[in-house]
Amino acid sequence: MALLQISEPGMSAAPHEHRLAVGIDLGTTNSLVATVRSGVATVLADELGRPLLPSIVRYHADGRVDVGYAAQAKQAVDPKNTIVSVKRFMGRGLRDVAHVENAPYDFVDAPGMVQVRTAAGVKSPVEVSSEILKVLKLRAEASLGGELAGAVITVPAYFDDAQRQATKDAGKLAGLNVLRLLNEPTAAAIAYGLENASEGIYAVYDLGGGTFDLSILKLARGVFEVVATSGDSMLGGDDFDQRVFCWAVEQAKLSPLGPRDMRQLLMKSREAKEYLTYHGEAPITVRLSSGDVVDLSIDTETFCNITQTLVRKTLGPVRKALRDAGLTVDDIKGVVMVGGATRMPQIQRAVAELFRRDPLNNLDPDKVVALGAAMQANVLAGNQPTDQDWLLLDVIPLSLGIETMGGLAEKIIPRNTTIPAAKAQEFTTFKDGQTAMSFHVVQGERELVADCRSLARFDLRGIPPMAAGAARVRVTFQVDADGLLSVTAREASTGIEASITVKPSYGLSDAEIERMLRESFEHAKEDVHARALAEHRVDAQRLLDATRSALAVDRALLAPRELEAVENAVRALEQVLTANDARAIKQATDALNRATEEFAERRMDEGIKRALAGKKIGSL
Amino acid sequence: MHNHFDLFGLAPAFALDAAALERRYREIQSQVHPDRFAHAGDAERRASLQWTTRVNEAYRTLMDPVQRAKHILELHGIDLGFETNTQMPAEFLVQQLELREELEGAVTGKDAEALDRMRSELAANRKSLERQIGEAIDSRKDYAGAAGLVRKLMFLHRLDAEIEAAYEEVE
């Protein structure tokens, strides 16, 4: 598999060449891929013209994998090997997963993230998700006729760090260059805002298959600013199915069901829920493996009664987001409805009642997230002229903190802080001669560590022995534009520095990703080295393109000798680019990166000066 | 330390032209934001991340009255060190205790309206304190005097956060 068409050395890609970039909505129930073609965002359909890909993966004993409709068709026949709603398990331990008893899987409680034993071996949710992403990648490449330069993958705004990291890992495992993780309601706001040229304060109410998000955004010309976000990452359309399922079990007085019967009845429960959106009554008929037949009928009133606590559960986060934003419902200009579950009439009514206005339903709630992601991918790939692009300011949904004495969580970066963000805090030793300190990084709003999500634990060693309280350990939290956290700790009082950087442990280590990649190659009979070579070439080509266009604009910022050094590094990389030596390409790429560090700094300074001089970006 | 006002080309003052600050913040972000460098090399992406982080921090500091006042006082060599130096007038402390009792009462009584009432009274008190801080810093250049007022404002901010958290127990 070649990852790009390699141009001849010296024949750089034209500066305004269109890079193939897609937006992917990796949903609990369905996934979609979209792109911007001739300035218009479009969802890419499969060869049968179907835009949605059911997020269902079936593993065969011989290693074959079915994804989408083929897997969906067999979910009741082969429930243990057919994984549905895998998004619910991303970055989650077994004890965090709701309705375990109603899921027909053979769970394995692995450290960090739950796994599932299938006919093809034990699979992590990251691997399962990557199968879905691979299919969408192939679909996009077939329909666009080329290799993808990058992808934006959407995540629920209320996803914590572990869930985000798992999603990014799945993207990498699928061979995607993940340009950005984008929050789903934010993606919807981009699509909605651009479509309708909206300005003002909007709320996005996004009830998907497994997650609920509520984001409040300020829309102005060229700016999308998230003011506050809230939600529940364990609440979605699936829970409404579960309520119908439990109601049916109770009504038909069924004894505990086997995996196949369970899956059948769940499917019928979902169908009944969907039917009730347009009808007053829905049948639930299932022939069980015992030969018994369940024959029930559920009416709208019963459905509303058994699900009203779920509907109410979405309203708390709405109020919280409004309070966080310092706003009342009267300040909201419109409520954009996103996610298939918002089709339910009782949801529409509850939202209308709370906001005292009719919600906005003029975009397809299934597609709007993928379309917004495609638009953002187009900007990130550099395809959008700079005077027509926009600034996107998003926030972290949950506070990030550290455990202190007594099991209390001290917040370092509060929720709704605009990202990227960093914050440092100093800690000290509490025993004489203490040479190590343990840190526990947590995420959540509660005071007790036990009530927050544990992200990572790490030790800082090599602190010089000192009296208690004399050491000064500075812990820095950095959240990047994907909303992903890295933590650094450094002892600085003596000038001796001991530092460590941790990525939260729910994400997979690079070694694990490599192992999974190797396994998937063994199956696909691909060559790991060929892939590494292709990937290094993509990175190298991207850096060359970026450096050339930077030199074209800001060459004057470099002294002649500095310019020569950069140009030499460019030439050195060009020379190794066509050779089949992955390591040489990597080394020359790293060298060019180092050679352009100072240049990058000066270009940023220059950008800020230009901004303060009040020049319009378009006129530069 | 960084002077956050310089970054936006503003004169350091407690009175703030929020619209001008927001405009400049957005202009700078549109130059340095990581979305502009998603396809660039490592060096540019790293520089962009660092700058954006700093610009966000500066903007957040200046938009928040407590942080803005603390920053101005720090620029004048006054560190509020609020954890260690909390000698407040007794009368003020008694008042704070009473407010917290009122808050507890509202929580036990599941009284969301009482919370709303407390919040709007608090907002009025904060406004008046902010006015006094502005006069102390901008007109009288009385930084030591301003420090006492800022500490009071910090108390009110913390109370506001507690009221905010209480809503979740009441709902």
C-alpha cells in the first residue's frame, strides 16, 4: 500500500494543490465519512449508495472481519463475535461499562481498557474501532481516487482524556493521519453556522447512540467559540432501547435470556423505539430459541413513561452548561438538534419546553457531524484560502487535576478552559531525605479522587535528599488542540532537574500500537517496512512543502547563514527522499525540523506583530 | 514574568476594553492557532502550540477581574499569596460565615430559588467591589489598598463557585 504519490526531488507539490482530507463521524450506532468537493461538503456513500456504515464489527475464526451491514445482518446469529456500540467501551474499564449484564460478550478485564474475547482472539475496543475506520478510509480513497492526506475524527465533547486517546489510537491503527480530534457538537455547529450564516449564541443538543453532549457556542463571522460544554458520556439512544428491552422482559415474564435471544430482543426493542417516532403503537415480536414467541405491543404513552427519567437526565447538563457560561435560556438564539435519538418526539418536546422555543431541525441529524468534520479537515489540510477560513476555539469538558493528601483532587486546569492550555503547580516533599514522589492524575469535577476518573500514575525519582518541604517539584499540565493531556514533573530547587512526561495510561503505548499494527499486517500480508517507509515519506514531504512555503513568504526573517543552513537541510532531505532507506529519511526529517526551529519561532512572533498592527490576514 | 497586557498591545489598567481585548485575541489566534499549522512541520507545530497556550492564558487572566487585578499587582511587585496571608477584617469574615450558613440552608431545603437569590446578590456585591478595585488601581495607584479589596473579591468568587456546585445537589 503506497501512502502517497511521490514527486521527483525538486519538483515540489504546487502550493495550492488540493490535499485529500476527510471528516469521520465515528458513531456509536453508525459511522460516516465526508469530504469537501468543489467547495461543498458531501457524505461519501458505499458502492451501493448507502451513506451510513453501521458501527458493527464481526470477527471470524479464520481472521476475516466483516464491518457494517454484513456484520449487522449476523448480529443475532453470532452475537459473541459481533461487536455493536463499541464506542461505549473506548477508554473504559470493565466496571465503568453500563449494562454489562445485557451485553452478550465475553469480556476480559484488561488493565486500563476492557477487552472482548472473540473467535479471532482477544480484541481491544481500539482495534474494533480501527476496523470501522479502515473501511471508511478505503471507501474515501476509492471514491476520491487517491491516498488521504489526513482525517478529522469526531468525538463526543464530553469524552474524557482516556476516551479521546483511545480514539486517536484507533485512527493511527487504521493508518490514518489524524489531523485533529474534533468535538461532535462543535462539528455540527460549524456545518450549521456556515450553512445558515448564523451569528449569536447557539446551543447544540447532541443525543447520539451512546453519548449526550450539550455545547454552547458563540458564532461570529469567521469564529466558532465554545463557551461551555456539558453532557453525559454514558447516556444515549441505546439506553432507550434498554428500557424497552427491560419492559418487554418484564411484560413477557421471560427468564434470563441467552446471547442470541438477548440480541434479537434488543434489535426488536430498537425497531419499536424508531417506529414510535412516527406511530402511536409498535409491535415487538420475537421467536425465542426455546420456540416460545414473545408478542407484545408498546404504545407511545408507555414508551414516554419508561424513558422519562432518561429525558430528564439530559436537562441537568443543559442547565449546568448555561450556568457555566453565565447565560440564561433567553440568551440562546437557537438550539441545533444533532444525533438520531433527537428524532424522538419526547426529546423534541422537552428541549422546546426548557428553551421556550422550537429546536432547529433543518440539517440531517445523522449527517451534520460528519459534514462539519469534513469542512474542518479541509481547513486543516490547507485547502481553504486563508481569507475564507475560520478560527475554532474549543474547551476541555472536564477539569484535570492531581491527587493530594487525603485522597482529595486538586484541580489544575478547570473545565471549560479554552485549549490549548497549560498550567503549572508546585508541590513539595513531606519527609526529610525523600528522593521520589508519586503523582496521580485525575479528571472530573468531584472533590474525592475516588469519584474522579484516574488517568495516570507516575513517580518522579532522583530528587536530591533535602529537608521536608525544601524540594520544589513543578508539575505542568499541557492540553493540546485535540484536548489531549501530557504531564511533566520537574524538580528545580537545586538546579538538578529530574523530569518525566506521561501520557495517560488508558491510551495504548506506542509498543502496543506497533504490535497491533504488526498483527494486522500479518493478516493483510502487508510489509511493515514498506509501510514505515511510506509513512516517513509522507512526513518528509509534508515538512518539505511546509518549509518551502514558509521560505517563500518569510525568507527575509533569516540571516544569510541561517537561510543557508535551512536550505542545506532541505536539500539533504530531498536527496534521501527517493531512496528506500526509511531511517535516512527519518533522520533527515528530524534534522530539517531542528534546523527550522528558530525560523518557526520568528514566524510566530511576526504573525503576532502583524495581528497587532491590525492588518487583515487576507491582505498579507 | 510575562506582562499579559503587552502581548495584546494594551496599557495595564484594571478598567478593561473587553471588546478590544477580544478583537486582538482573535487576531493573534488567527495567526498562531494550531489549526493553521496542522499540516506544517514539527517545529512550527510546537511553536504554534506554545504561543497559543500563552495567548489563551493571557486572555483568560485579563478577562477575569480577580486574575486581572492580581496580575497588575504582581507587575507592581505585590504578590497576593492568598493561601498564606489571609488576615481579613473580622466583620467581613463574620459576613462570609453567615452567607455560607445561608447556602447550607438552601441546600438542605433543596431551595434552588434561594440559590438564585444568593447568586444575584453576590453578583451585585462583586460589581461594587470591582468598582472600588478599579478606583484604587487606576485612579489612586493605591496598590496595597487594592490588595485587600482583591482578597475580598477572591472570597466572593469562591462562594460563587460553592453556590454553583450546590445547584447540582439541589437539582
